[in-house]
Amino acid sequence: MINLILIIRKEKFDIVHTHTPKASFLGQIAAKLSGTPIIIRTLHGFYFHEYSKPFVRRILIVLETIAGRYSNLILSQNQEDIQTAIEEGICRPDQIRYLGNGIDLERFNPLLIKIPEQKKISKEISLDINKKVVGFVGRLVAEKGVRELIQAAIMVKEVIVDVQFLFVGPVDFEKKDVINPEIAEEYGISDNCIFTGHQENMPSIYSLMDVLVLPSHREGYPRSVMEASAMKIPSIVTDIRGCREVIDEGENGLIIPLMDVDKLAEAIIYLLTHQSIAEKMGEVGRKIAEERFDEKNIFVKVVKSYQEFS
């Protein structure tokens, strides 16, 4: 904190704009103590949610409230967090507004994907492009619903023998709920699972999937689901804040109850065995992405916010 204050004082910033819970808490306080005239936070989603333990939830709300006192403006990535922030007294109604979230639609464009590139990528990660592919993109931690997906994979395999589960993302060893790829062996599903770690060429990776699954326990505004929609891939997500804002039930994907392995397996089987419906969801997903997920619109909103307070 002291070093952060010294840096901000030295640079004499006109605006300090913070992101993520921990950085926002420290950054906003440091900016205020340093005399920064304008402090803005982008709210990516609260750590607490409707399923949090009451004591933990209360502590987190107190911390958010303290940080909120130092913000000139809070830009929320999803609508539901705005109502939560006001109801919990984290900030004033006039202190928070909707921002949304966005991705590079020019990069995540299925028209740019070429078959040779797909074959090259699939070979590198040992994926059979002739089999059904269920994808997951994110950190390998329990909070992202990885364990539920592995458990659902067992049930899906009983119906669709040649299905593959593609896990894209790093093993987050810094988290207490870290999940190692060895979990697939523990559940006897390793022959159907591929763990790639971090990948750079994500548009090509998405193009290999038949469906994206994000059974997360907490989200702000999930980028992987936006990216999948842009790539015409339907998604299956849990009924939580953030996910509800990206997926329109039955339009660009399906929403299932949190931590419900049976419903998750059913949803995966449904989309893998109803190709025309899945393809239609993919088409709608691209349209929704063009209407709601264009990062250029987010940039404009942020710049206007800077100009308003300058």
C-alpha cells in the first residue's frame, strides 16, 4: 500500500481507474490518500453472491463499502451488481452506472477460421475433429465448476461414447480450490479429456468446439461465453449473476441450476444430439455478440466517463 501511494503521488495522476476486487480496494484507498482528483472503478463482479456464507458475505460487503466511499464513479459490468450495490449500501445510486463488457469481434469471427488451421491446432492438442467436443475455457479451480463438469462428463460418455472434453486454461496453483488435470484419472474419464493449459489462438480453439460449458459458481461478465457466442458456439452456463446477462435462455445457450451435475449432463447431451438447434443457437449468438459484446462500445463509454469528470 505504501509503495502504491508513493507511486501515485510521484506520477500525479489526474485519474486512477481500478480493476478486480483486491486491486480496487487497495488502489482506490491509495489514490484517495494520494490526493488523486478522480477515482473510477470497473466492477467486474462481487466476490460474494447469493450462495455465500452469511459471515463471509458480510465481511466482503463491508470491504466493498469502505472502498466504495473513495470512488467518484463505479462502472458495473453487469446490471444485477448495480442493484446489489445499492441494496447493500455499498455505494449511492448516483455513484454507479452500467458499463457492460466486450470483446474484439474482428478477432473472434468464425468467417476467418480456415480448415488447415483447425487441423493444425487439433493435431497439436491431440483432438479428434471427427468427434463431438465439449469445451471449457478458464482457470482450473473448483469455483469455475470444473469438478461438476468432470462428474457430468461421466454421464455424458454413457450416452455419447466418442465425446471429448477440452479444458483450456491454466492450473491456478495460487488458489486453495485448485484442480489438477489428474482429476480426470480419479474419475476414470481421462481418455475423454484433454487439458491444453494456456492457449493464445483462442478463435481457432473455439472453432473446434460443439458447445462451451461454464458451470461457474461466481462470475462478473464471463469473457469466454461472449467469445463463444461471437464464434457461433452455444454455451451452457449456471444460473448466476453475470452468466444470466450473457446467455438468453434457449437463444444463444442454456442456463442450468448451480452445481446440478444431472442438469449439466442433460444440457450437454441435448445440444450434442440436437445439432440443428445448437447451430441455430450459434447463429443467434453471433447476432447477440454484435449487438451487445462489441468492445468498441465499452471503450466509448469509458472515455465519456473520463471526460465527464475531467
